[in-house]
Amino acid sequence: MIHTGHLLLANYTISDNITAGEKIKKVWRAPGLCPYGHVPEPGNRSMPKITFLPSNIEIQVLEDENLLKAAMKAGVHVNASCGGAGVCNKCRIFVEDGHVEGERFEDGAWKACSTYPRSDITVRVPVESEMDRRALARPVARRAVSWLDARGQEMKWPLRPAVRKLRVILPEPTTEDSISDLGRIRREIGQGPLQGITLEVDSQVLFKLPGALRTDNWRVTASLMQAARPDARRLIKVEPGDQTGKHLAIAVDIGTTTVSAQLLDLNQNKVMGEVSDYNPQVSYGEDVISRMEFGKRPEGMKILQDKIVDCLNRLIDELCQGESLKEQGLGLITIAANTVMTHFLLGLDTRFLRAQPYVPVATEFPPVRASELGLKVPEHVRIFLAPCVASYVGGDIVAGVVGVGLNHHPELTLFIDIGTNGEIVLGNQDWMACAACSAGPAFEGGGIKYGMRATTGAIEVVHIHPETHEPMVLTIGGKKARGICGSGIISLLAGLFMAGVLDPQGKFRRDLSTPRVREGTDGWEYVVVEAKSTAIGQDIVFTEADVENLIRAKGAMFAGYLTLLESVGMGLEDLERIILAGNFGSYLDLNQAITIGLLPDIPRDRFFFAGNSSLIGARASAVSWPVIQEMQEVAQMMTHFDLSDNPRFMDHYVSCLFLPHTDTGLFPSVKALMDT
């Protein structure tokens, strides 16, 4: 059914379509309109304008975004407790003008979670779903601007990979020129574009060299790797014919929770494919501390190493889709990982990383032959690992800093990677300071009663009505709720606090006239989604213990910012830019994160998100040898501050254990809203 103002553009009337016993009727589609739920091609996407009444708020959205998501983006409350799965039937709205396509109730209301704009439309939110007018004065929730978008173009690096393919045509041996095969290719390379370069040779090259030289009449392709000395190259492979057209690399980010990889065409500086998977080590501990404890067991370290190697082999196979691509094209692998993940990959002892003074085996790593670690790739392929700084500031952070180009800009920047082990870097092109804050797994759903990873069915956005305290919930994929992921947890905490359901100490108010706040088996709690609307058959609740875990986690991060700034004689007012790294930062709502005291309350236009900056850095190092050198320089220029025994950190941490902070003067925009 297609609605235009008060007209129904179909061969039916409302009574024809909806019988007295029916609550909702599925849409009838007119020719030429995209099917229900279909995502138009990117080039054909329109941006209808939606006007929400009675608040008179306008927003533009893609036509494949339903009206519930549009309302959430606009800051307009529509009751919806099932996450957009279509089972609670509470998200009722009326279309006053324009074309829509979706599902309809018998009284003429439309179901917001399954109704899509097909033109500019005017929507009236009925009083039972309408948000209090006073709350509409709050700033519209928004995310940070993409760092790459803000720059106007993708980061560019010189195309000079650490492994180069060189076509070589050799003269055939004669009685007058019977130099050895190795001497012959060494001579030709030295007389070409690499004249004056010292050539080192991998020993395994010798075993295949005679056949390679003679298979295609002395026409070969030599793979040359940058050696430690700038004036030296290492011959790592010789293959018959011209193979220079196939020159590939794989860039990898090994995270504590997720492993991501990209296949790169080094001739064109192009991403050919990207895959991700969960880190299988999670079975032996959600965090690095638990895994290091497991590593102390007999064969424990071997198991952890085998798990990550198996994961990398699966991802590489998926990217290359066959042995021939690996054999003929793959030249190098670049990996960015935190210090502990790097140790696990290499099979290095982590016992002394676990205890004070937290000493790693190494922070810089020579290129490693991938096959020696168990990767199923040609024996000449080397792994280049991003250097680390300290026990808990690793190569992922160094790669991320270089990937976003922080070391090329004069602005004072705070680079933040929020996770189980939150890392922060403060500085610019001239200097950098860094620290790690043990935030715990709360932001990834760990330690939260119904916490979960950001997968289908996870609650990702919540808004709380300021008077009825009813929730407006969206889930990933619009499926029935199974739990709450990191962004949803922050959204829920901020919403409950601003709606007055939680006090600054993180305790639920006992005097509210709502059945959603109740005393449960684990203490006082808020019912986010009732059992009948969930995929797990039980109420999804948010407990005071959950709130306490989150306050501790956000407190550790904010105390880290303050301590690091104080350590260099600066304050929050000196920050010119904040870059949020990691996928979590991409989905973080700035206003909500500031409301709970997770991020500094500074002008919002100073915030940027960089996505998976660690993978960006790994890709950059695969494409460009100078980037590998930059990473080493950046790691060396970072001054590490250990916060674990810092008395000022503990003072700040205690002060941060409130919403948003004991000193509300640090959060002027939040205080202003609380005072209205």
C-alpha cells in the first residue's frame, strides 16, 4: 500500500485490505518502486526529507532507512521496545503527507520500524509515543566525522613496498662466460636499476635457481626484499618468466577480539578484498590477562599460537581463493597487533609481561619467515610486524597513529582506542606521550549481565522517554533482541541518566512510577526489553552492577586522559583534536559518550573517527617501506607513562566514579542539560 497524503494509491480501500480482525496488513507495492527492504544501488539512492510533528524536526535519510531509524537519528522518541524486530507493535506513527511504503494498523497508523519513505513526507507522532517537548531542546545525537572524509581524500603513501618484483633477462652461459647461476643473476641485477646496491641472498633460492633460470630461456622475475641496511636488498625468490603483473600483499590487524585482513594489489595500490573473523583465542580468555594466565600452562602458549595461526590461514585462503594466487603473487604480510597478541603469534614467553615491571621480550621485531610460524604460504614470504612501545601500548596503536598521519600534523591531538585495554596517545608531529588504561571488557559487553558482541540481535541504540521512562530500542539487523552491545550499553546508560532514572552515583531511583525499574535477583534493575519481545525468552535487564562496571570502565579512560595531559603540563582545554580509533569508535555517539563522562566535553567539531586505524597502518606498511620506517620512528618518539602506580591517576579515577564526574564543571554541556 502506498500512501500519498490521505489518498491510497492502490485498487483497494482500507476496509478492503484490513479486516476487522486484522491489526496489520503487509504492503502492496506499486510498479517502479523498490521492493520492501531492498537497498537501492549507491548511485540511485535518494534522500527524502522527513518532517516529524508536532516537534517540527526535519531530517534527510536514505530511502532504505525505515522511519524508526529516522526518528532515532532526529532525536524524536517513538516507543519501540523490540529493537525494530516488528513484534511489539508500539512504534505507531501517522503519515500526514507524502509517499511511504510499509505496514499499517487498522486505525490508519503506520508501523515505523517497517515503513520507508518514498518521497518527502510529514509524519505525526501520536501523543502516546511523543517525546516530551522539553527534551526536544537537547542537541541531536550525532557521531564524529570520519577522519578520511574530513581530509577530503584517502591517505596516500608512496608506492614503494618492502618487497619488489624485478624482471631480469640473463645472457645464456657460454664457454667464455661460465659464471655460476647465482653469480650471473647477481651480476645482472647489479648492472640494472639497483646498481651499487649490496645483494644478499636467501639460501633456499639456490635450490630452485637452476630450473627457474632455464625454464623460460633465462627470463626470470626476481623478488627483492628491503634489507636492514638501506643500501642492501635481499634476493628471496627467483621464478621463471615475467611475473611482475602479480604482486600481492596481505595486511592484518590482530585484535584481542577480532582479526581483520586485506588482500592488496601492490602494483595498483588497491584493496582487492577484506575479511574478518573472531580471534579464536577468546575461548581461552576474553582479555589478554586471562590468556597470559592460560599460556603458563603446559602447552598453553603453543595452543594460543596455533589458534591464531589457524585463523590467519583461514583468512588468507579466503582472500586468495586458491593456491596459485598465493604461489605466484604473494610477496609479504604486514601485521599490526598489540604487544601480547604479537608475543602469542611469535610464540614468545609472556610471563614477564604479566607481572611488574611488565617487561616484553622485544618491542621491535625483525622480518619473520611466515612458513616458520605455520602459515601456509610460499617459503619466501616474510611477515613485517609493527613495533610496540611497551607492555600494553602495542603495534596496533603505533600502526594506527601512523595510519591517520598524526605524526605529520602540528595540532595537539588525543588519539583514543577504547577497548578492554584502552590505549591513548597525546601529541603531534613533534612529540608524543602514550599510556594504557585497563578499562576492562565492559565496552565490548563483558561483565554486563546481558552484554554481547555487536552481532545480529544486539541492542545498539536506546532512547528513554523522560516522563514515561519507556525505551525506544534498535537492534542490529532489526531482529529480536538477544542482548546489548557496546554502543547500546553507552546509549542506555546515558539515556537512563538524562531521563532521571539513574542518579549521579549510578543508582536507580526507587520513587519512579514505572514497572521497568524493579528489584531483581541481582539487585535493582531496569527492564530494557520484555521477555515476549526477545529472542531469548526472558527479560533483558540492565542492573546496578552493570552500571557500576561501566562507570569504572569510563572512569579509567577519562582518568587516563587527565593524567597524561597533566604529565606534560596541559589540560583538556588545550586539545585541538580527538581521533577515535577502532570499530567501536565508529559507532560511538559523541553526546552520549560525553554525557556519561567517557569522552571530554569539548566542541564536537574537534572529534573524528578513524575506523580500524590499525588495519589502515598495516596496509600502509605493506604498500610503502617508508611507512615501516615511520612506525619505528614513531615508536621511538613515544614517551610511555605507566599509570598503574601513578597516584594522580588514582585520584582522578576516584573522581570519575560518578555520572558524568564529581566535578561537573568539566562537563558544561551536560550540566546545562541537567539544570534545565
